Amino acid sequence: MKFIQRTSTQLKLQIIPLLIWMVGGIVMMVGVEESHKIGRYRVICDRLPDSGHCEVSQSSFWQTHRQTFPLKDLQGAEVVLRNSRNRNTAYKVVLRLPGRLIPLHDFLSSNRRAHQKQADRINQFVQDSTQSNLTISRNMFGLMITSFLFFCGMGLLIMACFGQIIILKLDKRSNQFILTWRGLLGTKRIEHPLGNIARSYVEPGISRRSGHKTYIIKVMLTSGETFALTSYYSSGYEGKLRITQEIHSFLGIEPTETTDPKSLVP
């Protein structure tokens, strides 16, 4: 989001990277979602002379959920096939009870052999009445916490590297061109006398992911040195061109639409 304020003696431009903040926030939310997934699950079944019961416990970073049911209701276990988000084949183990299925966990894995081994142990226990107890457990808190930290760290990194608030101020009274970046990593500031500003221009680029054209605003000094207003390329040529035209108009520089910096050297 861009804001432009202009008076006879001052031009101020503010760029607030709402889209980048949203992207970083979404990535962090993925990490929070991962932390809600089961990090540890356990199945305990006890067979008593006249009865028996089973307990399925599932623990995440935030809560623990337990389900208890009579052993006689346990009909067995099976490995079910699901399609994961990246469309790869994945599996999970479910317990079969009358009229319902209880999943051991809510995450998917491509390791069918490990899931089948767990299902076979449960089915063997159900069919073999001489077995007095069954315990199956797995602790995945380490993997869950690693995933949580990875996505949250990635979201913060996106906002820290590309989510700076940019403030450009041209002041004729102080004869200063002041460019300020404010972000999670601190504040950076560039100052030059207005007379050192030769041009501003829009430089094109190509997005590696989509192949579409992207653009960035650059400022050229009379020495030929250039620097960019933002740390990233983005779409929207017309909006960036308007900013360069505002700078030229304020400084009394002849407007230009060229994107070739060599042609702008005074």
C-alpha cells in the first residue's frame, strides 16, 4: 500500500508492505497448524477374564485427547489410503469399531510398511485371546516442534527481509533526500542533498516462478550510483512509474519512462 503526500516544499512517500506481511503471517499460521497435529499417540488394551477395555490417547503441543471403549467393540485395524496436500500417496492407521473408525493419528505418512506393522499387531491381539495386553505408542513431538519452528521462523524471516516500511522524504527547506527502511531488524537510513539526485526510474525483472514481468524503483545519483527503494521486485508498473514521475515533478527533472539506467547517466 502506497501513500503520497505533497506540498510545495515537501514530498513524502510511504510504502507499507501489507501483502508481504500477509504472506509471512500465512506461513506462520501453517506452523501453528502443525503444532496442533498429534505429536504422540498411544493405544493400550487390557484383556480381563470377564471384560476388557482399550484407551486411545492423542497428544499435541496444546492438548491431549483420550477415548476409552470396551475391548469387545474393537474389531481390528486397517491401513487407509489418503491423498496428501502434494498429491502423493499417504497412509494412516484406523481402528475399526461398530459404526465408526478411530484414527491413531491425524498426520499422513508414505511409510505403508510401518503402518501395516502396527495394524497387524492390533489384529493379532484381537484374534489371539491368549494375549492379555497390547501397547502401541509413538512419540513425534520432536518432529512436530521442528516443523512448528521452521514455518514460524520462515514467516518471520520473510517479514524481516522484505517487510520493511519504506519512507521517502524530499524536503526543499532542508535540501535533503531521505530514504528510511523500518523493519524487524531495525532502521536503515540514506541521506543525500537534493542536488545529488539525477533521476529515478523503473527497472524491470522476470519472476523465476511465474515468468511474469516484475519491477523495482531505483534512484540514480549524479555520480552514476544507483540504489533501490525496496529490497524486492513486484508487479504493478503503472504505480511505480507514477512514483518516479512524482519525484521528477517535485525536483523539476524532465520526466522519463525509460528503464535503461545507462541512458539516464547525466
